[in-house]
Amino acid sequence: MRFVRLIIVILSVSLQTALGQLLVPSEKPDRTQQLQIERGYGMFMHFGVNTFTGDEWSDGTTPALKYNPSSLDCDQWVRVARDAGFRYVLLTTKHHDGFCLWDSKFTEYDVASSPVKTDVVGAVSKACKKYGVQFAIYYSLWDRHEPSYKDPDPQKYIDYMAHQLTELLTNYGPVCELWFDGGWDRKSENWGLERIYSLVKKLQPDCAVGINLTIVHKEGSGDAVLPDLMTENNKYFFQYFPSDFRLWDPKIAHKADKKQYLHLGKSYYLPFEHTICLSKEWTWFQKPNPRQPRDLDELEELFYWATDNDNILVINVPPDNTGRITETDANAVIALGQRLNIKKGKPLPRNGRFISLGTMSTAGSVYANDITGYGPQCAVDGGMQTRWASADTLTELVVNLKESDRFNKISIFEYQDEHKSKDPNDIFSNQRLNRIQTYAIDIWKDNSWQTIFTDNRPMGDCKVIRFPMYYRTAKIKLRILKATAPPSIYEFNVIDCEASK
Amino acid sequence: MRFVRLIIVILSVSLQTALGQLLVPSEKPDRTQQLQIERGYGMFMHFGVNTFTGDEWSDGTTPALKYNPSSLDCDQWVRVARDAGFRYVLLTTKHHDGFCLWDSKFTEYDVASSPVKTDVVGAVSKACKKYGVQFAIYYSLWDRHEPSYKDPDPQKYIDYMAHQLTELLTNYGPVCELWFDGGWDRKSENWGLERIYSLVKKLQPDCAVGINLTIVHKEGSGDAVLPDLMTENNKYFFQYFPSDFRLWDPKIAHKADKKQYLHLGKSYYLPFEHTICLSKEWTWFQKPNPRQPRDLDELEELFYWATDNDNILVINVPPDNTGRITETDANAVIALGQRLNIKKGKPLPRNGRFISLGTMSTAGSVYANDITGYGPQCAVDGGMQTRWASADTLTELVVNLKESDRFNKISIFEYQDEHKSKDPNDIFSNQRLNRIQTYAIDIWKDNSWQTIFTDNRPMGDCKVIRFPMYYRTAKIKLRILKATAPPSIYEFNVIDCEASK
């Protein structure tokens, strides 16, 4: 036993030595992470064979000939990103289907075999230089086309990846981030991650590496930790080591997100990168009939939420089958950037202070009387996966505040009923239907409730209420006057907006 | 006959002499009108016995005891007006019911006979001085309480009015405007208007006088002219002479509103004062269950529309039965003032140039094939009473533009179905239900239609679409994708927003 333990120590030490300069136990960001946190805001772009078939995922059998943008304009993609204030563009160079957006020497399943042979990786990285936007790469570990992937020896496919990543990290200038996806299809030890990570760092020392579903409950397990639970340091473990940042697409981190995660007994600093869709319906690849962008208010609040606390946000803005970002999507993200007033070289804008966070709250009713699961505390806990759910349609939520705290903004993230698309190809898409139709906000003043806001339009994913002056109160009430089903609220945030300025 | 004619000429000349300095034929504003146009934006306040009964009009029998505000705070009214950027407050000193908001020596039907004896006219005019807001008076000609009103000799009641107006114009400092209502209940010659007008000008030379339904199609008739028709100079006539400005509550003037109106062969300059409700449901007196304020976008566009072209806007913000403006209403108008960025002593902000006004337009269908009544031209004619109405639910409107004109904003005023309130006391209130649920805006570019905006939320009274950049196109299309009934549009405005700045 002592001998075995010694071997483990020796192995561990040699591993530390091999990766020593690469990922160091720390309680603060290293240079790569610091650069990533300062970037903070990127444009995710899903583009590939799926853009032409209406699929979200395909199995690697879609013919390369299907890839056929009628007026491919990668310059427009990055111009939109620049105009919108995005600081980097994150491109799906290869999705699970294995189709490559560049002419890879190691496969024929790429743009060079398609009707439109433009090297999209090249065109985007070139436009990034032109517009002063950084360039980042999404690359699927899982590959449903490449024959070596199915070889009993996992090294065969790891070699393939190493070759392709060498192409990507050598031929296209600086790459600020590498986003690996699909790790669930193999055991984590069968991806050659140490080798891949070392290769990346050798070719691009400042490139931040992340692997989707980074963190697990138990070391060596595959049970990923919801970002909502990541409110304690040194409680959870790496599934994929080494990684420079955490991912769980498309989840939203907790407001009290913590950064310390364990690997072999050491604690590492790891920021979280959020990946959300511009569309309300969570589609990643653009569909023939483009989906409705989220409302500006929701995008603004999600931006603040996701970039607060030294975390990062990428918003997916997929080009359509003509090879351009739609004007509708472009308008939405550019309008968002203008509203946020993002300035090049300046820190990203911040939201105000949440004076309601973690306060006492009560509700008219709770679904199935399940206080732990759906109690009113879930609406002010800072977690976007937990929610207060009521039992009645006409109900109310009361949140206690400190009367010394002022506020001038409220944001409410309402739970939505999701209905799957009727299109069988469209497995990820859904329609979101809100419940709350008419509602009021009251504050407790002079020993009675005083209404300060009413709305008779549907609440929706995220309602932002801006007051033209500050209020102070010991308690605030959301009063539901009309709803199509018992209301449910992810978060009810009472915000002091000048506090952070 | 010749003798009769001579007498008429002599009478006419003496009338001209008597009123000579008061109202002069002109093609430009006189001093009073110029001051009124520069003020431009006022807060209308309906308050009185009806505030406590839920009525819009009452017949003069409501006991004065009903008037009983629990915490009357006229200072708050004017503070809200000041905070919202209103430049004057227009108070209903006496509505059709005859109840007076001051202690009039000439009636007992006033606040002095009520449980709360505060002289509201005094308190408001005092607060106006304190907050630097001008003071204006609404006074109903029609009086359903005052006994002298029913006297066969019309002079009796004219004397009563003269006495009351002398009180109002003598005891409360400067009054910038006098708003007369209810003229329809007598022939215009039976109101003693020359006497009243002269009295007002003697006591308050700068006070602008207006009488609701000012303008008629034929001299001496009662057939009032819709403001939508007022697009030609010297075509229509005074019903009430003299008047300093035009009124037809609550109509909206035409975008090409003209200012010259005739009386006895002479042409006079007359601006138009718009009177609209803050609430979506057109209630003037506050109801026990306060109504939803209009959306900020609609208020902003109505502000621009109504104050453009040297016209004037008052928005009705009625105090509730506690004697205060509700926080909800206060928030709405203060937020509007902040968004408009109204500055004391500066000209009022302006909208951009309407590049769609009077252009050619086509529609997918027209209601009952009535092109004259409901054709697509009605949506770009600058008139808020005319509208395009379609025959189909899924239809479109195409508006031709000059390709040299740029735009970055669209505002759409959608027709609403009105449903009367179920409350029998609430005869003026209605619910407004919109028809268009999902829609897109396309522009013609490179020989095809390109979508630049989509929305899957109900359009409503006024949808404003702001683009983060300018577009230029030869034609623009509103495409309806979902509607609950055949859509109808009052105005579809394509606007170049920097043009006016």
C-alpha cells in the first residue's frame, strides 16, 4: 500500500512537472484567464452543414455538397460583431458532424469538398484582424464522421485532433480561446486532454481552453454540476483537466458563483463562460425560417448577469444559409451594444446592486406545498435554475428589503412553458409561452401597500422595470392580476442601479 | 335692405373696434399664441366630485359631501408635473356638474361645502409658483347644477360665469390658459363669448382662450371639423369667436395641420391644443381601480406628433380619491419626461423627418374593397382618424420610398377594437384589444425582400422600432404573420431621426 501510494505521489509530481507552467493551483486568475475575463463578451457562430439542412446535430452523413451558401460574406459576420461591441468571435470550426470549415489536410469532409470552397476559418480570422476583434475556435471532440474516431485505440483519433488543431492554431494567427464540445461521448481519460492542452499552449500560449461540462460532483465521475450549485469554493472537481475555464452550455451561473475547483487535491481558479442563443427559442444553427431574437431588455439583463463576477458571455448569432447574419439578428445585437454602451478597451458595463438577493420572502402559495423545491426563497436566491412556483393563478410574492437600501430597477425572469417544435428535424427548438398576463408592483409605505407599477401586457422571459426615481421600502410585492397558469418566477431582482457607478 | 346692411357694417366695425386689440386677423401667432406654443406641453388634471363616484360626467346632483379626499396633496400634483417636464398644469376648476374646486361666492356647490375645504385652485396655483410651472384653468360652460343656467334669459348664467371667472382670474395669480368645455349645450351666440373673452383679456392679457370644438364646416353651424381634415388654410370657420386656439378633445391633428381659420371673411391664426389621457382606456377622472398608463413608446410618439407643427399637447393625469396622483401615473409621466429630455427654457424636443408621408402605398387587401375609405394610402396620409383596413388576416402593406432618403425609426399606430367597460357608471372607459400578434418589416434590397425586423409580441397602440443604423430602400413592407382579426393601421411612419437635430 505504501509503495502504491509512493507511485501515485511520483506520478502526480511528474504530471505537475509536465503541466507545471500550464495550469497552476491558484486563487486568482492567471494571465490567460485575466485576458479572457477582460475580453468578457463574444459572438458565438454556429455555421456548417447543419445550416443547410435545418438540423441542430447531424450524424456525419450529410453530404459536403449540401454546404452551399449563396452569398457567403464572412466579413459581414465580423463587422456585425465589431458594431455590436463583441470582443471576440467564436466559430464552430467543426461540429459533432465532423464537417470542417477549413480545408483540412486530414479529412475530405470539409469546405474544400463543397460547392463553396472559401476557407471560412481563414476568412473569419482575417476579418477579425481587419476589425480589431479577437478570434476563438469551437471544436467538437466528438466526431461522427471521422473514421479514426471509431478505432479501438483512442490515440488514433487523438492524433487526428492534434493534427487538425495544429492546422487551426498555426495557420490563422492568434486564437484567444478554444472551446471543446461533446466530451460526453468518451471517458474523459480517452480524449488525451493533457496532450491536447499542452499542444494548444505550445502553439498559442495565451489561448484559454475550456471543455463543455467541465465540473463534476465526484472526481472521476461524469455527473456534471449545475452552475446554480457552484456557490462554494473547493467543493467540486474537474471532469476535464486541464481546463482554463468552466462550461455548461447553455446554463447560467449562480449570482454568487465561486471560482475554486479541485483536481488531485489542489485548488484551481476557473471562471465560467456562458453560452446563450440570441433567439428566444434556443436554436444554435440558423433555421430556414429565422427565429425571433430575444427582447433587448432580456439581453441586457442576461449580459449583466453573465459578465458579473468575472465571468464571460458568448451570444450565439448564427449566419443563415445565404452565408450572412440576418439583418434582424444584426440589428438586435448592435442595438444591445449601443444600449450597453460597450467601449473598446474599457471595462464592460455593470448592473447595479441586487438589494433583494437572499432576503426573506413569502408567497401566496407554493406548488404542491413543496417549499424546499419551489418556495418563494427560490425567486431571490440568485440561482437561474431554481424558481418559485405557485399553486394558484392569482397569487403574490412578497420580498422583504432593508429600508435603508434604495432601488430604481426591477428585473423579473419568468418561467416559461416550453413546447417542442413540430418540425422533426428541429429537436432543440421550442416555443416559449409565458403565464403572467397582468400584474402590479406594490411597496409597503405608511402602513399600507402602494402600487408603483402596473402592466397589462404579458410579462415574458425577462421584464425590466425602470423607475424614474429611487424608492425605499421594507417590503415589496409582485401581485399577479391575470395569468394563464399558476405563475412561476426564476428570479425577482430589486436593483440599485447607481450603486455600481 | 341697404339700411339693414349699413347697420350690420356699423355693428361689425364697432365689434372689430371693441375686440380690435384682442384678436387680430393674422398669418402668424400673436404674443399670447407664441407664449402658448413655446409652453407646448401641459398636465391636464380632472378632479372633482366625479373622482369619488367613478363617474366621467355627473348631472349636478352628486352631493358636495361626496367630495372627500383622504389625504389631499396638491403640492404633490405640481411636483410631479415639474419632475415630468410639464410646463403648465391645467385644472378642471368646474366640470359639467358645476362643482367648484374653490370657495366661490356665487354658489354653494363647491369645496367649501364638502368635508375637505381646501381651496384646490389656490393650492395648485400656489404650488405652481413654488415649482416654476404655469397655471391654467379648465372651466365648463355647460353647468348642470347652477340654477341660473336654466333661466330663459341666457344673460343670467353669463353673468354667473363672469363673476366666477373674475374670481378665478383675480385671486390666483397668472393664468396662462382658459379651456372652455361643453359649448354644445347652447347655441354659440348664447354664451356671451365676446364679453367673456374681453373679461379674460382685461384681467389676464396673456391668457390663451380656447373653446372645445372650435372649428366648423359652415359659418354659424355646429358641424365641427375633424382635426384630420384641417389640412387647408382658410377653408373652415370659427364656431366660437373669439378663440386663441383650436380644440377638439380628444382628437389628434393631422401631420399637415394648417393654422388659418375664417371669421366674417377674415383669416385668423389658430394653433391646436391636443388633449389626451395618460391611461390607455381614455378615462379622464381617476377610477377607484386605476387604469393602465400608455406605454412609454406610445407616449413619446404622441408627444412628438402633437407638439410638432407649432401645436400643443396636454396629457390628463388625474389624482385619485385620496387626493394624490398615483405613483404608477407619476412614474409614467416622469419617465417620459426623462426619455424626452425636456429642459426648462429650451425648445421642446422634436421627432425626425417622416420620409413615408404621402408616398404611394399598396396593400394585400382592403376592407370591403373600399379603397377611398380604407385604402393603403390612409396609413401614410398623416391623419390619425383615417386608417388602412385589410380584408384578410394575413396581409401586407407596402410603402414606396425615395431611395435617397434614409431612416432609422418606424412607428406604427395600430387600430384597436374597443370594448366598453361593464361598469355602467364608466361610460367613457373602454378596453382596447389589438389585432396584430406577429409581424415582420422587410425592405427591398438587391432585387429581393430582406427582413430587417421581426416581432412575436402583440403590436398594440403604438409600436416603435428603432434601428441601430440607417437604411435606404425603394420600398418597405409590413408583413403580418399572425393576427386575431384583419389588421388595420392608422399610420405607418418611416422616420429619419437625426434629420431634425
